[in-house]
Amino acid sequence: MVTLPFGPLVEGVWVRRVKRFMLETVLADGRAITAHCPNTGAMTGVDRPGARVLLSLSDNPKRRYAHTLEAVEADGVWVGVNTQNPNRIAAALARAHAPPFPIGLVRPEVRYGKAERIDLLVTAEDGTRTFVEIKNVHLCEAPGLAAFPDCVTARGAKHLDALAEVVSAGERALMVFLIQRHDVDALALARHIDPAYGAAFDRAVAAGVDMAALRCRVGPDGISADGLVPILDLSEDRPFAHRRLVTGGNFHDIG
């Protein structure tokens, strides 16, 4: 199992989020501090004053805030909210040839197309390239069901259209929704939050972009992959049903 450790952690209580990138907290020893909040989104469902939080601690003297928010306790589980961690754990899994990633040389942050940079580029021995985009998921709107996005994301829709262009040019593309909580069994698009993203998702699937949802377990020891879960928007009753199953680091046609 691939685990991404957080490093030294301290526990605190969520007090107030300030200007997106700052979180006022009270540590377990009673000290009131400001921590860095590495999440630009709305954090819907985990923006919870009074909730327990896990904070990593940096020894870099040049940092303005020594603490970084890593996880929030919500619905009885730790939910990862640091949006930098999905790319890090995805890169580690890809290098370990773990599902849903294809086997090949892994390069992060490669420039391409209109999206400027792709999160991961995996190149197989035969030269086949797979462009991989990673999206962080923390929202749970119904028991057992993760949802994405948690706010309107024009940038996210742009990424889906860019992946569709990659496929039309003869390359492969894979979108991975990395869920930073283990209390879910499936993922669904929050089309009521961002209909435009849902439409972009359907266009990408129709173009041949592969989709996967990867559940992770988050806790004081770090973040680790906990298996693939189905994406309900790819079920047979939708007009653009997903026709390729991503398993074992390879793609398999299923009809």
C-alpha cells in the first residue's frame, strides 16, 4: 500500500477561515494560531467551525505560518482538504503501477494544449501517452456518496474539454477523481451545483476520455489509496455510458 505521510501533526479546533488561505484555530494546548489553508475552493461540507482539524507543522523559518491544514473531521471521519496532496499521492501510485494508472514513465506538471499543464503524463514503452488530470473530492452530500464539484469550476470544465482534445488528437486521457475520505462507496457529479461541469463531463466521456474515482483513507498517519469506486454518471442509463474499465494499471474495453 502506498501511503503519503503528513509528517509531524498537531490537533486543533476550527475557529474561522479568513481570506481562503488562512484558518484561525485553537490547538489542543489552548494556543490560538493562524494556519495556512491550502484549498482555494468553497470547502462545502467541511467548512465547520468547532470541528477537529489535523495540522502539519513545518520547520521552515521563512514560512509565515508554520502550520498547514491537512484534514477536518466531518461525519465521523477525517476528510483531507489539502488540494496539493491528491497530485502527490497520485504520482506515487502511478510510479507504483497501481490502479487506475497505466504503466509507464511518470512525469508531473507537463505543459500541453490550452490547459497549460497536465497533472501527470504517463508514457508507455511503446510510446503511448496518457494525459492524467487529478481532481480533489471531499464533498459528501448523501451517506456513502461523494460528489464533485463543490462549487462552480469553469477551470475544471476547461480541463475536461482539453482532455477531449487530447483524445481527438490520438492520445489517451484519464480523469481521476481522488476522494479524500473513506466513508463513501461511489461518486456522482454535483450537476445541481455546476451544470456546465456536468455537460463538459458528458462531452469528455463521449470523446473517449477515461474516468476513474479513487477512494483514499485519511488519518494521522497520512493518506493512502483505498480502492476504486464507481462513478454513477457512467451507469448504463446515462446517454454517454463509460465503456472502458480501468483496472490493474491497464485499460480494458467492456463493450
